[in-house]
Amino acid sequence: MTQLALVIDLNVCVGCQACVTSCKEWNTSGSAGPMVDQNPYGADPTGTFFNRVQTFEVGEFPNTETVHFPKSRPHCVEPPCVPVCPTGASYKRKEDGIVLVDYDKCIGCKYCSWACPYGARELDEQQQVMKKCTLCVDRIYDMSMVEADRKPSCVKACPTSARLFGDIHDPESAVSLAIRESGGYPLMPEWGTHPANHYLPRRKTRIKIHEDELERADNPLKVDRQLPRPAMSEPTLDDVTTW
Amino acid sequence: MHPAFSVIFLTTLIGAAQGLFLALFTAQSYAAFKLLPQPDAHAFYGQGSLLALVLLVAGLVASFFHLGHPERAWRTATKWRTSWLSREVIVLPAFMGVVFLYGLAHWLDWHPVLMTLPGGLPVDPSAILGVAGTVLAFALFICTAMIYACLKFLAEWHSPLTVINYILLGGASGFTLAAAFAAATAPELVGFLAGWAAIITVLALFGRGASLVRNARLKPKSTLQTAIGIKHPKIAQKTQGFMGGSFNTREFFHGQPVAVLRGVKWFFLLAVFPVPLLFQLSGMHGGFGLLLTAFVVQYAGLLAERWYFFAQANHPQNLYYQSIA
């Protein structure tokens, strides 16, 4: 069964907020209607957003690391928000596993938001219905777009390609590969919600440079000393000088 | 969680109404078995049911203020297979209907004998409606409480104690109200009802006390480590990603200092249990004023109790919203 999801690489996210703004732009002008802001230029602005990039400091000074954490709406395989909905407005699509809200059925009782440990759902203050990430469902199946554009808006916007999109139930997909080979993990696994979205952990990048990588040990010219030996101050050039 | 007054009034008002109805039918059952004198059915059961109905309607009206789209409320009856909220929405009007019919049967003195129990006890429509209403009253208590108790993410609610306390607290306030009402309409039942009100109040003290002790010892299952999946003992949020408020910063936090929380807790511990108990016991011999005071104080205490019930519940999503920068 298909389960579409985002896989977010914390190792490359730079916290630029491009996914936040492009998500807002696409979804506020998309078929799902506006994501309303209230008091946008006032002292206490508030509004509906489907994703946020948060920043955490891990470790103790001076050994700290800054982790930018794009908080996403997880599209759980076992979504606890769906069975609690009294009207059936909240549902999970069988064909692709996207968890959606039917804005025409939602009564705005907020009960689903209580039943979500991730805080994935927000009540739109103006429309008074629950809203959540749709994985850009109005975009990924839009055949009028070129195939490269049929991806969620946030994925398209990410300048560092920190966001991958695909079917995590297809073992050959890029997202499955990333989860398998880069240690992808879900958030709050203790609740058994099996979020579809995964995160790839930070990785330490260390380069060990061996001496023979600076001075080529197997340089054939070095062996028979055919070329003149340059002075120590001159640059080393493989295949040109003897060392 | 953010305590919504609509839900606080809904749960306390219908709880008192359910308790009141249970008290009426308990008295009727005792009277049927000649354990209590027969009161003026017209006044006590008839008007008592009307009082319960008024509370139920008031609760229902309060609940509509919780909805973003009240005009779509009829849709809530559709998902009763999975949602306790949906079940509550079905059981509440059913209970209201039965309370109405029960009151009507007494009001019109409609007591044809439908059948006779082995002991020679006649069964009239009000008895059958009473049994149906009792079942529905308990079903409604369970539905209302399970809305909260079924949410495993809110550990403070996710316990059988939630259901027990909704039943006991609703029962206590309902029986207290019934005792006060009997003082005005059926003085011969006051001692019986006030006695039961006192007993249920004491039981409720044990139930609520147990849940307070339990909640004080809870250890959150989710931590910042599991929330973002980084295994390090020291993680601090530097920014939640926005500087203004959002639904996530409003809905899941009561927004009051700890002192307020503590004050509300001690207020309800006094106003729901010992103070009404004092008035219930001193009003056992027919003091309408004393029993009415008992109910008013206990109901005010229950409003605080319900506020605290919501405020105390700590939602794991709050882990993501701890710092603005």
C-alpha cells in the first residue's frame, strides 16, 4: 500500500524557513482555501501554518550544536486523530496514506488536535475548521504540471534538498533508501502512531588525510627519478615532478 | 490544556442533571419497595425532571460555544463506532428525551400497571422510563469521561479514575441538588437524599484524591529527546519558529502561573468536598437553605475542579513550543 511521506534530513537543513513560506504561499492560494493570518502587522500576529522550522541547541557550551528542526505534520500510519473525529471530517486516504480534513464536514471541535501528540493540527481562526498539511495533495497529482513540479511545495523550495518526498512503503523508493541507509527515524515512537514522515539524523563528517594522499606514493616518475627534482619550496605536481 | 468554559459548563451541568435524575429514580425505587414514604409525584418527580432537563439543555447550549461550526453539529452523530464524542452526542439527546418522558409520566399521573413483579409490585411506565434513564445516565457519564480518558497522550486523563470521578462528582452534585429540591417539595425524602449526597461526596473525595496523587507521580512518556529524535541529555529549544502566538501555543496551555493552579486546586478540594459535606449533614433534617448552599458551593467547586482537570493535563505537543527568539 502506498504511504506518501516526507523525509527530512537534519544534517543538511540550514533553517532558512524557505519551506515555511513556500508552503504558506502555495496552500493559502491553493484549492484548500486561504490559511488565514490575523493581525499580521500588529503586536501579536497569529495565523495558520502547516510547517515550522524550529531551532534547538544540543549539548553544553562550548560543545554545542545547533539543530534546525523542520516540524512537519507526520501523516501517521496509525493516525490517532482520525478515529476520535465525531463527524468523519478527518480521514486517511486509502490510496496514498495522506491524512486530510474535509473542511465542509469539520465542526471545529478541536478534539482531533487533542488526540495528536505532535500538535500537527491547527484551528483556522477565521474559517473555524481544523487544518493540517495535505502533502500538497492538490499539486502532486496535478497532471498539468511537469513531473518535476509534482512534489510538495516545501520539497521544491528547499535549497539544500533537505526534504525528500516519496512512498515509504515502496522499498526501492529514494525515501525508503534514505531511511534504511541513513538511519531515518520517526518522532515520538513511544506512542505507536507510526508517523510516515521520517527524519535523517545529524552526521559527523570527518576527513582523515593520509600522508600518501598528499605525496603520491605510487608516482612512477618518483621511482625512476626521470624528471628533475624541484626545490622544496616549489609545488608538488603529480606526473610532472618526481615528488 | 487550555480550559474552555463551554466544556467546563457542559460537563458540570449535565453531570449534576444526571445525578439529579439518578437521585429521583433512586427515591422512586425505594418508595416502590416501601422503604421510603411516597412523595408528591407530581411535584417531586415531575418538577425534578424538569429541573434536570433545564440543566441538560443549559449544558447542551454551553457545548455549542465550543464548536467552530455549530450549524454542522448534526454531523457529529455519524462516527459513533470510533468516537466517544460522537457517542456522547447520541446519548445526551436520548437521555434528555427519556428524562422528559419520565417527568411527563409523573406530571400527568400516568401510572397504568404494565406488569407485576413476582413480589406483587406493579410496574408502570415511569419505572421502565426510570430504568432506561438510569442506563442512559451512566452511559452518558461513561461517554463524557471516555472522551478524555481515551486520549493516551494526556496521561493525566488516561485512567479509569477519570470515568469514576465523572460519575462520582456528577452523582454528588446531583444528589445534593435533589436533597435541596426535596427540602422544598418532598420533605420526607430529605434525610435519605442528603445522606446519599454525603456518602457520594466522600466517595468522590477518595476518587479525586486518588487521581491527584496519581497525576502528581506521573512521568511524561515523551521528552524533548523523543520529540526531535536526538539522543542527548542536554537539549534546549532556541526558537519555536515564530514570534507571535499560534493555535499550538494557545490551545494546549492554561496560561496561568503555578500559584493560580495551586489556588484553584485547594479551592476545589475545599468547595467540592468538606464544605458541602458540612451543609449536607446539617441540612439532613430539612434545611432548604443549608442544602441549597451545599449545592451552590459544591457546583462552584466543581467548576474549579473541571478547570483544574483541564489545566493540569500536559500535552506532549508543548515540548515543541518552549522558546521564542
